[in-house]
Amino acid sequence: MVVTLAGPKREPRSGIDSLDEAHRCLVRLCVRLCDDCEKQRPDDFVAAQFAALHTQASRYFFLEERLMQNKGSAFTDAHTAEHERLLDGLRRIAEAFEDGTCNGCGASLRTCIEIWLADHMRSANAALRTLAK
């Protein structure tokens, strides 16, 4: 799955309005974070953007998990573990960016965030389809 934060994009639809809106908000924060980094905003400003992104991702994941629990999904525990892995990945991206260690890999922050978002979407797609039924 290829996810791009530049230009027009197609966003997956779960069929659940609250999840779709939370997902759009998550994508908007990803775009804003990458745009601000490319504009070389002050470090504390970028750190606040990472914190906002982490908070929104946590909210979005919580909403998914709550809906899965309410629907009696057998995959709730596995999906919750996947969310923890994704949040850890986001923390690692933020830490690498903030301490400068991400410069060695040659990938832009936008690329790292796109990979992270694609990873999330890949894990979420199957679960979301079952929730909408």
C-alpha cells in the first residue's frame, strides 16, 4: 500500500463516520507536521506537533478499540497490541527527528510518516471492514 501526504489522495472509508473523521484528522496532522518540518519551524514547535499527532493517534486507536469491543470482535486484543506497536513507532520517529539521529538514513520525515501511516492503514483495514457490518 502506498500512502502519500502530498497532493490529492484517496482515503480509505470504514463506513463508520466517527472513525473516518478521526482518520482524516490524523492525516491532516501528519501533513501539517511534515509541512512544518520542511519549513524548518523551531524545534519546540515541531515537538508540539509530534505531541499533537501522538495524542490524535491515541484517540483514534482508542475509538477503534472501543468499537471493536462493543461489536464483540475476536481481534480486539491483537489490534490493541498493534496500536501500541504503531504508537511506539511514532515515538521512535519523533525521538530520532528531535535528536538528529534520523539524518543518517537518508529518508525525509515525510517518507517516514507516510510509511508509518501506511503501516497503520494496512493493519486497520481488515478490522474496520468487520466493524462496519
